[in-house]
Amino acid sequence: MTHRILILGGTTEARQLAGKLAARTDVSLTLSLAGRTENPVAQGVPTRVGGFGGADGLAAYLRRTRIELLIDATHPYAAQISANAAEAAQEAGVPIAALRRPGWEPAEGDRWTLVDSVAGAVTALAAAPRRVFLALGRQEVAAFEAVPQHHYLIRSVDPVEPRLAVPDATYLLARGPFREADEQALLLEHRIDAVVSKNSGGEATYGKIAAARALGIEVVMIGRPTLPDVASAESVETLAAMVDHLLVGHFLGPAAERGV
């Protein structure tokens, strides 16, 4: 029997999980990308790009393609996609599991200012002009037009269009992972005194956090959104090991999961 699995991706872990599951002879896999990145990294497995049309559209896709397991391996801040996934899975009667990497924890020497949102980060920068590294997605940086007195260093995978309506901003195009030594050099070159970051977790973008700690630079850390309460794992290996259990539960019903 071939099991149809849909992975909602866009993260390094999603690509790794897809590769691991695609090696199985009993799995027919599709990896879905939202399409927000113009030139995504090659995924190496069958891939679709673009949205589904909300939870109802995703539920219809799950039914139409007879998906037997939905895996949410999106970015920790893709809250709307995760909510749609949980709702669609329930509507379509398909089991769902999420891959949720742990967030970063402050270490000795960190100067974190914790905020709940991008708007909170804007407020946290205060009125006095600062040199700020916006380590955010290009969709979020427009909010900082509300405080145009700061100098901004903005790094993104794709160009920020339109550019911010502020008098002083520098734009860099780059794709991680980023080494701590390189991040230190970047912060020093641009005389950065504040970093604005999401608590994305993982190693690929942790370099800027470690670099800020080493240089005594403040990090305005945006906390994670609340995500749906679904079965989840913190690593690719753990979630891959859960797949058979989730599929068995789907085909044999709740009694199988209880061991009856």
C-alpha cells in the first residue's frame, strides 16, 4: 500500500523530512510551499507552490488527492497557515502532525528585550535614533516606517519592494545559514546597536544572536505566536518515527491508537 502524505513546508526541516520520507517505498509524498520566496532552494521531492484558498480550500485538496497524513512543517511564525492546516485536517478527517523546532533561550550575557509582536518591537526601539539590524522577513519590515529616525540594515532572501519610506536604510540580499563570526563582522561594519529578531529557533540563523551577545548588543526578540494544539515533534527524526503510528491510527481508528 502506498500512503499519500502532504508536507506544508518552507523550512530546512521540512526539506529534510521530505527527503527522509521520500526514501520510503510505501510513501507518495508532496511538499507544498506557500510561494513567498521567489527562488526557493531546490527541494528534491515532488513540490507544489502556492496557497490552497484557506482552510476550506486545503480540506478540499486533502479529500480530492486522498491525502492520508498532513504534516505542518512551516515556519514557527506562520500562524495562519498552521491554523488553516489544523482546521482543514479536522474537516477532512485526516490526521495531522506538526514539526516545531524549539525556540532559543536566553544565555548569560544576552541583552534581550522581549516583545509580543512586530508592533511591540517598533515601540521598543524608542525615540532616540539607533542603528538597527532588522533580521525579519520582508513582509514585516514595513512596520518600521512608523519610526523613520533610525538607520536600518535590512537583510532578506528576496528584494524588499517597495523599499521603506525612511531616509536611511541599507539593504542586503542573502540566504542563511549565517556563521557567528560573519555576523559579528556585519554588526561591527554597520555599527549596529540593536537587533530585531523573531525567536525562530534552530542553528541556521542563530549566529546573529550569538554575535549580539559577544558584542553586548541589545536584541529585541519577538515572541512566538500561539499555534494549534496538534500532535507534534521537535526534530525531523522524531516526527519521521511518528508517521507509521499516525497512519495506523487513521486506517484502524481510535481503537488502534489505544492498543485495543
